[in-house]
Amino acid sequence: MVQAYILIQTEVGKAHAVAEVISEVPGVVKAEDVTGPYDVIVRAEAASVDDLGRLVVAQVQRVPGITRTLTCPVVNL
């Protein structure tokens, strides 16, 4: 299982709506709107890195109101 944090920037005033929509996407564990350089932080999981990439590109990035994403895979050292 691959886990990652997805850091999201949104259009002004869209963070809460984006977090609500993304929280319903399969593979998303949690989506919260936050303050700082990013507007929403998502915890996601997938069976493989390829599946994680598909989750981000095919589902998360298509949510209206998102302007940029940064995916940070979790590593277990």
C-alpha cells in the first residue's frame, strides 16, 4: 500500500468546497482545508505508485477550483 499527502492550492474561496468533493473520492482517507501556502491537504492511499498517480491525475486534479497539486509520498525509513 502506498500512502501520500497531496497538497492543494485552490482558487480564492474554494478550499472548503474542494475538500468536501475530494473527501468522497475513493482512495482518499482524509481531506481538510488548512491555512498557509496550501489550501487543502489530503491523505490518500493506493495499491501502487501507478495507482496513486492515476488517483491524483484522473480524479483529484479534475475537481473544479484546484489550481495546483503537490504529491508527497510517505516513506517508512
